[in-house]
Amino acid sequence: MTSKTRAKGNKTQREGIALLEKAGWQCSKVEQGGKFAKEKDCFGLWDVICIKGNYLKFIQFKTNKPGVIHPYITWAKEYPIPNVSWELWTRRDNKPEKDRWDTRIFYMVEEI
């Protein structure tokens, strides 16, 4: 990964976290790990974990293209935990501020 790509990804994460925190979510970014680390995301998929009240979000941030979504859908179906959502947020560089984010929620089980 080039430093330009890494910087763009970090910017996407910072902006996404800022939006979540503005909405009242407490966010924890997964530690980036070292140069030779195989997994740099939580469970190999998630960049950020957020909590608000009894709700929890696991979020993967992407820039411009959502990429392959199958692993996220599979994970969400395998772990249908109440009050937990599994989300993919894609930041579009070429969109105006109000339309910049595409959010996909793969699974959300409401509390029984």
C-alpha cells in the first residue's frame, strides 16, 4: 500500500468517525499494526467499533468503491447479535458534502 493510499484511507476513517461522534457514538479505531502484520482490522474485516447506549456498530470504511462485499454479508449472517449492526461506509470523493457517504447495513437484529 502506498503512502498516498494509506493517507486517503486514514482521511476517510477520520471523517467517518467525526460524523459518528457528532451523532453521539463513542468510537474506537482498530490499531493499525505493523508493516508485516497480516490482519490490520478487527476480525480481519472491521476498522471501527462504535457504541451508543445498548447499540454497537462494526464499521468498515472504504474510499470511492465498496469493493468485495461478500465477506461482510457472510459475517453478518453468521453472527446475528441483538443490537449489533455490521456496516460498510463508502466515501465518494467526487460527490458534494451532503451526498458523500454511502452506508450499507448488512445486518441488524433488534433486541427481543
